[in-house]
Amino acid sequence: MSEDQLRIKVNIGGRAYPLTIPRAEEEQVRKAVALIQSTVSRFEERYAVGDKQDALAMCALQMANQVASLQQTASPEGEEDERLKQIQGQLDAVLGTKRSAL
């Protein structure tokens, strides 16, 4: 294990999972685990879920749905670059026209 790697144990759904992660990601991983735990607890409380596996599956479905929704609203790769090039071309055309008139 390199110096920039960290071994941690996280608890999800009542089970411990050993992980080796980059040190820089520890806080993010721990926040993700806390989010999973709170979402699972919320499913268990609201819907009287008796099986932890069912609560974890619903948690996974909810989070996957959120990711899919974010991916749909994000611009396709390169779309921003293309739009910026169009704007730059328009600016160049306007500035070029004005420079000629001066």
C-alpha cells in the first residue's frame, strides 16, 4: 500500500466493509456512507421495511435514479466548447467589422 492510500472500514447496512482508498477521498467516502445509512434508515422508518436488503435496494434505486437524472440534464461532452467557439466567432466578426470601420 502506498503512502497516499488509506485503509478504512465502513459500515453499511450492518456489515463492515474494509476499503483501501486514496487519502484525499476519505472525507467524501465517509460522507457517502453516511448518506447511504441515513437513506436506508429513512426507508426502514417510512415503509416499515423489515429486511435490510430491501432498504438497501431501494436506496440504490433512488441514488441511481438521481445520477441518471443528473446525466440527462448535463450537456453532452464538447457541447460547451462548440458553443464557446460559436460565440468567439461572432465576437471576432463584430470586432473585425468595427475595426474595419475605424
